[in-house]
Amino acid sequence: MTLAPDFKVALRYPDRFFIGGEWVQPSSSALLDVFDSHSEEVFLRVAEAQAPDIDRAVTAAQEAFDRGPWPRMSHQERAGYLRAIAEGLAARVADYNEIWPRESGVVHAIAQYLAQYGPDMFNFYAGLADTYPFEEVVTPTPSPLPGGDFGLLCREPVGVVGAIIPWNGPLQLIVNKAAPALLAGCTMVLKVSPEAPAAGYVFAEVAEAAGLPAGVVNVVTADREVSERLVTDPRVDKISFTGSTAAGRRIGSIMGGRIGRCTLELGGKSAAVILDDADFGAAAMALAGAECLLSGQACASLTRIIVPSQRQDEFAEALAAAFSAVTVGDPFDSSTQMGPLAMERHRDRVEGYIAKGIEEGATLITGGGRPKHLERGYYVEPTVFAGVDNRQTIAQEEIFGPVLTVIPAEDEEQAIAIANDTIYGLNSAVFTGDLGRARDVAGRLRSGTVGHNNFRIDFGIAFGGFKQSGIGREGGREGLLPYLETKTLLLDGPPPGYSAL
């Protein structure tokens, strides 16, 4: 396959899949076109996996887990491979920074800022090989039966992992799943998005260069229908999925039916609670700036802005002024602050929500259309609605675009109630100059992360949601747990190398 002339990244085998440690021919000639979000032109074509390709990848992962060396290595040995992957990702930073803006619309400067994330996370998990308690000596509960006086609490790999990756931040989300899974001793099938597959190819090349045993990492690109084979296959012990809540419900129901493990990092409709003592100007600037990240295509975006009703107009005007001043354009232009949306159908979806907001009576303060100076590209203007009722569609459903809603509240109690009045619970924020109030309100918000005076998330600690925003956590030590099964050993005495407590 060939890349567009201005696409500088050399992917070795975009017409193949990485399965069983080799670049293999697909089962069909089907190809997927990948569009540049700024130019609307095809810049890459990749192979599209069919059912036999998914089956082949799962077989390779199962063989590697059941018979290969990977699960039987020490954690320290596996950590060596993780550090090699970290080095490989660091060497490919420039490549990924060329890919990500084209596939998803992220501004190139932001891509550069986040470039070290992948290497850092792999090195972090490599470091846990020496510090995490994968095996602990414990004292068994007294029993009337003889023996069983020595206990071990062991944490072992869950098995074959199917990791389903979305299009908005593909390499970062691959890293969040692959680094802890590989340290744990799991083998993997990475299913990357048809809209943003190139990061998966970069990762496969890095894994190959790191010398991972055959079948430990397998990478395919497939659409939703074929991808479901990964979820229904009983040989896949765990699914790790990042994406919409609707898709997460489907995956969760399938995995529940076969008692399979799953981690689901799903949607959000996150609230920023602006208390009466907050610096309104600074809050407006912070929220407008944060929404530029990925053009609002981030599950953790703070899109419901809850403000004291008596100051709603003041805040809406400040927010509209800050957001409308954002420079929208080519993500590779150094002056650009917000790029396009990832694809045409997604722009249509966002525009549909804007129309719904107007139809249901919300007040459009700024934006609402396509930037007049941009004739091509999947662009939407920075958009602010005021006077929004929390029951309205734009306040309840995830838009996944640069659309902010200002919702009035009579007092702090009502603000917290409104913030929690959603099926989601991924992220939130409290804006106040009082640290005591910040801690108190944060403790009452039903979300996986609460930031203070800005949009804040931290995968180095833990990330995930309450309610329908997901199951489980990614990042930090917490992110290792979903890839481990706990086993209790009750022995008649300490085996070689151990001593009794």
C-alpha cells in the first residue's frame, strides 16, 4: 500500500496484520481508507480484518499463553522487554506526532507535549516488577484439618486479553492496556480502530523490534461487527475496552453471559461545579482551553458547567468570549489552538446535537456552525449554550465535540445534585478558592476523578468511572489489577526459598 505524498511516516506493512510474531497476509483483499481530518483526503489504506483474521490472532495469543515462555518468565524478565518497548516508542515519537493529528484532529503541539507518555508508562510498569506484591506469604486461618499451615497469596496473569482501542487517542490507550497486561504475563490481541489504525502498526513494529516472543502481541484492524468475534470467543479471558457507553453495554452483556473478565472505560458527561467564590474569569479561560484538547473528543471533557444562577449570564459571556477567541485550523499550524473533528460522520453527529440544543430551547451564545474561513476539513466552531436545563439532550448525552453547556443552580446543594444527575461519572471539577470547600464538594461528586480549578486527570494514579462511565481503572498500580487473578495456596509447609512467618 502507498501513503499520500505528504505523509512522511513509513509503515512497513499496512496491508498486513501482525500475528504470531510475523506480518501475515490478510484473509481477504478488503481495505480501509483512512482520511486526513484537515484535508478530507485519504492518506493511508490498511487491511481490514475478517473473521478468520480475528480467529488467527486469538489462536496465536492462546498458543503464546498456554505454551510460550511469556507467562513463565519472571516479572523482572518481562520488565526488560517493557523497557525495550519504551525505548522503541521514544524513537518513534516523531512518527506518531505526524499520524495523530491526521487521524483524530489533535493539534500537533499537543501531540508533541504528550509524546513522552508512552515511554514513561512502559517504564513505570517495568518498575513495578520489583515493588508490586505479586506473591505474599500469609498466615492461614486455623483449621480443624491437619496441614495447610503455610499460605501464599499469588497474583497471576488473567490470560489472553482482547484490547479494543478507539480512535481519539489510540497510542496512549494502547499503552494503558498493553503495559500492565504484558507485565502481568498476559498475551494480547490489539484491535485498533478503522478510523485510526496507524498507531497500532507503529506499536506492532516496536513490539517486534523489542523481540517479544511470537504471539504475545497481535495487532489487527477491524470494524465493529467483526470485532465482536473477539468478545464472543471463549479463548479470550478478558476484554479491555475504551469507547462509548452504548458499545460498552453490549460488550459487558456478552462478557457477563460467559463470565468473562472485562475492563470498560466508557463515556462521560462531566460537570464543572463553579462555586460562588471562584474566580469566574480564570475558570472560563481554563474550561475553554481544556475543551481545545482533541477538539472536545475526550471522554473526560468538562462539558456541563454548573454556575450560580444569579451569575449565569456573567459566566456564560466570559466563557463565550474565551472559547470564541480560540484559533481553529490546520493542526500542523503552530498558531492553531483547536483542530478538526476526526471524521465526517462524527462532525454530522456533533452538528445534530447543536441543532437539538437550539430546538429544545437552550440559548446559543457563540459558535454552532462550521468556521467560515475553512473550506475543507471536519471542523466545528467552539460552541457555548447558556440557560440549559439539565434534563435537555445536550446536558445528558455525550456529544464528544467542542460544545459547552452552562447550567444554572440556586445554591451549592443544587449544584452538586445537578452534577450527579447523570448516568455518567467519569470526571468532574470544583472551582473555588477554598481548599476545604473543594475537598468537601469533591467527596460528594460521584465521579472517578475530581479536579480543582481546572480540567485534571492522571493516568499515573488511576483513571476510570462511576456508574455507566465504566468498570475498573487504568493507569498507576490500580491499572495492573484488572490483568491479574488472585490465587490462594495452602501448603503443608514453606517450599524451597520461603520461610514460615
